[in-house]
Amino acid sequence: MLYKRVLFIIDSLGIGGAEKSLLALLSQLNLQKYHADLWILHRGGELESFIPDGINVLPSPHYSAFEGLLLRLSRMYYSIKHRTQRIFGHKCHLAETLWKCTGWAAKVPSETYDVAIAYQQGMPTYLTTKKIRAKKKIVWDNINMMAAGYDMNYNRQFYSKADHIITVSEELQKLMTSYYPELSEKMACVYDILSPAFILNQSAIANAVTLHRQDKETLIVTVGRIAIQKNYPLVIETAHLLRERSVDFRWFIVGDGPEQENIESLISDHHLQQTVILLGAKTNPYPYIRQCDIYVQTSSFEGFGLTIAEAKILGKPVVSTCFDVVHDQLRHGHNGLIADMTAESVAENILRLVNDEGLRRQIIRNVEAEKNTTAETEIKKVERLLDED
């Protein structure tokens, strides 16, 4: 039997939505039809142990002594360029700077593939469209690139070389179409793939800290990297307002990241050390979500908002900020509450769930009635993309 040779490229398999989505996709892929190689640009991520059996993880490309010297020089140039940009306040996404400085020296797998898939914007997309040898090239867009700081005009050269541009939500597809209207025929939406059975099974594993409830307090959980995109200062402002209103609660944050020191300082400044608890990054966040009363997402922007979908699978009422793509998942008052990007609004919506037991129970019933079928529907979309000539 002739297999189609497919290459997937991702930056790393650290704890994140795109990473979990790719692993779920790979677990559903028909390995009787496809030979799947996975190239991870930066090894050592926490989720590498979840790579499904049958997926061939590629070693890093081999560099001769001279090629290695050129790569090191290019990385030194990147380091200098990045520091200079910070000093002079020149805004350029790190991935763009990295490509401009090191892309020419980077080696890629020598194989020629039937299909190459960049499962992230940035370096995976740059390498796939410019250097990988493949009959068909597909690029995934997991975030609102403009909100994330990408130069859309600069990135046009890469997306124009792709055969398909995949977004993880319909709203994100509309955004990408507005940026690149001339590429609209290449665009399609494939939602992040989730396995409800896996999430439910993982949520029952007793390897997490028990979130002991003190009296009748409300337990709130937020999961995500402590990064600018997730807008954790809004968590602290909201928690401060809730405490001022004498709400009995604790708020647990599962994740770590570059903004952690800043968030720790804000927690200390507002004397919230016993109220907002940083649990750190967890390869299995689901037991924490399972134990909470309310799941809260305070992101400024997302490509999809995977943790909202996970919280819904676990039957939790969700309060989320009104980032663009949230409406693909939540209907305000039906299966969650959508707040403005202010602490006052987030606090008010949390209080609605705390104080209105009828509303909370109705939202939970509506969430539990939903069925996440992405493992069946979205993998079919992916295979249609892989199979077409």
C-alpha cells in the first residue's frame, strides 16, 4: 500500500492550545493511509510524552562544522538584533526577527513530502513555505496574528506560497480574509480537535492538588500561560473587586510564563496571596478544572480558546472576556457568560453565577447537553485536505 508522506512542523510541544490540538489530531490520523513525520523545532516540551504511537519524530537536521558555524553566527546576529530592537523600541515580532536573522542558515529535513503542514504561524510557517520540499503546503493559523504583533504585510509573502491556509475558528478565518482578501479561496476553518473521553479520563486522575473548599467559598480556575495575551492583570483587578464586595472565593491559576513575576507582584500589591494562587504549569490541568465551580478566561485575544472548550466538556459554567472568536463557542446566558474587557464586567458576571443558582444550573445543563464532535468532524476535514490532488 502506498502511503502519503506527511510532515507536521511545530515550534515545541510545551503546554499550550496548539500543541494539545496537534497531539489530538495526530492521535486520530489514519496511519494506514499516511506516514506521519513530526518535526519539533525546539525539543524538551512537557507534552512530548503524549506523542501517539506510530508518529515518527524527526531528529534535528545534521549540520557540518561549517554549517554549524554559520548557524551560530546567525543566532548571534539575532541576539544582537533583538536587543537593539528592545533598546530603541522597534516593534517586530520575535519570530519575524528570528527568521530574518537565521532563516538563511537553518537546515530542514531532506525528504520530499506529499504534504507539509506548518501547525503554527511564525517559524513553522516560514520554514514550510520557503524551505521544505513538498508537493502541497498547508499552514495553520492559531491566533489573531495582528493582535499578537505580527507584521501582516511582511507575512503576506509566506501565506501566498501556501496551498491552503487553515484557521481554528470561523471568526479567525474572517480576520485572516480581511488581512489577505486575495488569498480567501485558500482559506478554510478546521476547529481544534478534542477528545472528550481523554479529557474526562484525565480529569479523574488523582495526581493533582485537591482544591480544598473552605466553608462555602466559590472555587474559580483559569488555565493558560502567564503571558500578555492571557491578560492576567485583569484577573488580579477582578479578584480585588470581588474581595471588596465580600465574595467568599479563591482563584487558582494553572500555568506559568514570561509574565509570572509581574503577576506575582500584582498579587502582592493587592494583598491577594491567600486568594489568587499560582499553581504553575501542569501537563494535566483537567483535575483542577473538574474541581472548580466557575471557569474564567480573561484573554485579550485567542485563535480559538481551547481551554473554554475543555471546561465545557467537564461541565463547567464559563465566564470569558469578549475576545473576537469567543462567540464561536459561547452564547451569552445560554452556555456561558461573556464579559467586557474590564474588571467590573468580569466581576459582575462571576457574581451572577455565584448569586443566581438557577442561572448557574441552567448553563451547566446546556453545556452538558452539548456534544464535542471535533474528533469525528474535523479529522475528516484534515484528511480531505491531505487526500486531494
